[in-house]
Amino acid sequence: MNTSAKAKGGMSWAWFHKLGSPKWFYGISGRLLPWLSIAAALLIGIGVVWGLAFAPPDYQQGNSFRIIYIHVPAAMLAQSCYVMMAVCGVVGLVWKMKMADVALQCAAPIGAWMTALGLVTGAIWGKPTWGSWWVWDARLTSMLILLFLYFGLIALGNAITNRDSAAKACAVLAIVGVINIPIIKYSVEWWSTLHQGATFSLTEKPAMPAEMWLPLLFTVLGFYCFFGAVLLMRMRLDVLKREARAGWVKEAVAKHLGHTASPRHGAER
Amino acid sequence: MSFESFSDFLAMGKHGLYVWSAYGICFTVLAINVLAPVFARRRYLQQEARRLRRESIT
């Protein structure tokens, strides 16, 4: 009985150790990537066309509200990405899991792009709606701080040449900075603000009709799939570089080159 | 379809410039995020191919 319990314990942790194995990650991510990419393209495509052409105009904002279908997914992803990085930071620090460090550092530029996109689309939406591109409002300011946190993480990762020190420093900054996420979330409730709440509606009108929020659901899910796909692409390259000396990486690189480089190689001889 | 004609669709009420610039920027950012890792991977594999060729000669 003792041994069976032990085996069971071993079983339940096996996935966690696998997750930390670059080789296992490279294999599984290669199989996952096409599906994530297809899902992202379909969901974003359908959501954008639906939101731009078929959703009814807002009775107050007219057609400028259609920016919501890219603004909300970008802003949500910007925050989710940061939370994911903080979780990776904890996993990396506590369990010394290599793949968590890889995920943390590969996600930072994507998160920065999404934060910038949220801020820019918000500014473009703010001009016709509030009459101003930018206001020093709690929500906007805390999102700007998020962008600087991403810049800080990217700079820190690049500045420290020792891989373990860089991973540790980035993990600590990611964990400390996560305090900004609830501030962003509740900024519209704690401080008086121009930015509308999470109900999607500028006024106190009840929830938006389904033909307005369904396209948003599509683009939000699409953006998450997109994030998964581009994060895996970055992580896969990072794994190839980090594990360049491992036998399985040499094999994988040779296999990738087999399609592109070796015919030319053969012709030279 | 919530628009009468294609020109109506392009005009977006009087918000055409705002809506289309926001979407244009969005798809540019998405494209950058796809192309950056694709090109980085290609560059790395070419670099590895050169290195392997050098090593096989020496």
C-alpha cells in the first residue's frame, strides 16, 4: 500500500517535471502551435468582421465604439500576461524550473506590445468620446506604469549577462510589480475617472445586447490564442539557443536545416 | 449588416479615421509579433547552418 501511494504521488507530479523539461516542451509545443495559430486567426477574423460590419452602432458613441473589439482584448491580455509572468517568477524562484524563466522573459515583449496597443487604441477612442487623447486618470496612468514595468523587465533581462542572475532579478521584479494589476482593475472604482467600468457601457444602461458583446468574446479568445501562439514561437527559439549543446537540439536543428540548407550543401560538393 | 453601403462602412459615421487607424495599428502590432519570432528563428537556423558547414570543413 505504501508503495502504491508513493507511485501515485510520483504520477501526479510527473506532469510538473515534464513541464520543466525543455525537450518535452519543444515536442508538445510544436504539435500545439498550428492549432493555436488557426484558432487565433479564425477567432480574431470572425470577431473583427462581426464587430466592424454587423454589430449595431452604440446609441451614444455611434461607430467609434467599434474600437472596443481590439482595445479590450489588448488591455486584458496586457494584464493577464503580467500575472502569468509573476506566476512564472514564483515557479522559477521556488522550483528552479528552467522553462518558467524562459516563459517569463519571452512573454515580456509581447506584454509590452499589448499594453502599448491598449494605450494607443484607448487614446484614439478617447478623442471622439472624451474630447481628449490622454488624461492623467487612474486607469490610464496605472496602464502606463504597466508599460514601464514591461520595459524594466526587458531591460533587466538584457542587462544581466549571467543567465541565472537575470532570471532571478526578472522574477523578483515581476512578482513585486504584480501589485499594479489590482490597482489597474479597481482604479475605475476607487478613483473618480473618465474611463468606463467593466460593464462595457458608458452609461448605467443594462448590459449590452448579445450582438454587441459576442464579437468581443471572439476577439478576446482570439487574442489569448494569439498570445499562446507567439509566446510558444519565442520560447521554442529560446530553448534551441539555450540547449544548443544537447543532443536532441542538435538533432532538431539538423532536421530543420535538412529542409532548407542541406540541398545547397550537397550541391556545393 | 449595420451599414447601408460600402462607403457608409468606410465612413463609420463621422468616426472613420479613428476606427480605421485603431484597427490599422492593431494589425500592424499583431503582424510585428508574428514576424519577429519567425525571422529570428530563420536567422538562427541560417547561422547554425553556417557554423555546421564551417565545422565540417575544418
